[in-house]
Amino acid sequence: MFDTQENRYITRGVNEQVPKEIQQRCFQLIDEKVKQEDVQLDYLQIFECRG
């Protein structure tokens, strides 16, 4: 499902409220998980950010 980096989607609220650097880091985390053979991801990934 995450074979390509072409189509990446986020909600409008995330786009408006979360800094771009954090959005990019979330996509990097997904890319790292995809490389792990024993991990399966579905179409919806949820991140909980604490600050």
C-alpha cells in the first residue's frame, strides 16, 4: 500500500495546525516502518504528538 511516495494525504486540520517539519517527520516514520518486513500498515496511520 505504501510502495510509492507519489500520493500522500493529510487532513485539512493537520495541514493547517501541524508544522511542515513535523508532517515530514511523520512521513519519514511511515517510510521507516514500510522497510521493516514484519510490519503491515493499512491506509490510515494515526500519530499522537506530545509536547
